[in-house]
Amino acid sequence: MRMFGPLIPLLFSFILLPLLVVLLHVQAVSLAFANLGLTPTSVIVIFYLSLLGGFVNIPVSRRRIRVEGKPWLPLPFPIPLFYYPPRVREQVLAVNVGGAVIPILLSLYVLPNAPLAKVLLATIAVSAVCFVIARPKEGVGITIPALIPPVVAALLAYLLVSDPAGRTAVAYVSGVMGTLIGADLLNLPRIHRPSI
């Protein structure tokens, strides 16, 4: 036991450091949402609803698509003597509860207290950035680097709005709506291609 003595503080650091990071994150999120007029209890409820809602998808449309047939052997080239029939699979367009429905509802709650012209301007800018960087990915849909929309929304809110409550509202609404419009809605034609 004596030889593990110096390792005990290191062990506690490995256990407590992730907990500290999570607590700091929760505190930062609580402070940010307090600027939106939400109580700490409502922030926790929204957080857990979003987390659980991330597992729930509401199907909006379904369609059968034809996908180019691929050889069943992993060869670097197709063998011209064989016919590879196209596969038919189902493509589902769905809305995620935790990633779309709850953030939209919260944005609608925050919107009346936000400077509307600045929200609109920031939303258009975030939508443009998201549209440019969004990429279709087969079997997934549209992918986008996770940190770019909130960073762009926060920078725009900081540049456009002077009061902290207005900044938080502009950043949240433009980050949510800009991402949904730019990455998802404007890219719908790209995901309706058969290869996605």
C-alpha cells in the first residue's frame, strides 16, 4: 500500500477533473440561460429533455431509393462479366426532438425579448456559413462541424449587440435557426439524391 501513496492524488485528479469540467460547463450554461430569463431548474429540465430527445426522431417523409449495386467481394475494380443489380433502400427524412424541436421552441420563447433586426441579420449570416460548410454523408444525412455555428453566432452577437441579455438571445436564436436553415433546410435537395 505504501508504494501506491504517491499515486493516490493522481488517481483523485483523474476522477475529479472530469467532474469539475462537467460542473463548470453546467454552471456556464446556467449563466447563459439565466440571461435568457430561465431559472436554473428550467435549464436543467431543458437540458435533460434535449439529451433524451436526441434519441427520438419524428419521421417527416419516407421514400424508396435505388443505390448503385456494389460487388460483394472487396475488389478495387468491378468485374465486367457480372451484373450488379441496384439495391433499393428506404430513405427517411426525420426531425430530431432534442436537436430541432426543443431548440426551436426555446428560440420562439426567447425571440420576443430579442432585437429582431439583429437576430435576422445574424441568422442569415449563420445560415450562409452553415450552408457552405455542411456536407452530405451517406447513411447519416447532412454533417457539419459542431463548434462552427455556435462560435459564428456568438461572434456575430458580440459584434451586433451591446447588452448581455440581448447578446445571449441573438446568439442562441441565430445559432439554432441559422444551423437548421443553412445546414438542414437549404441542403434538402442534396439529401434527396440517391447516394445520400
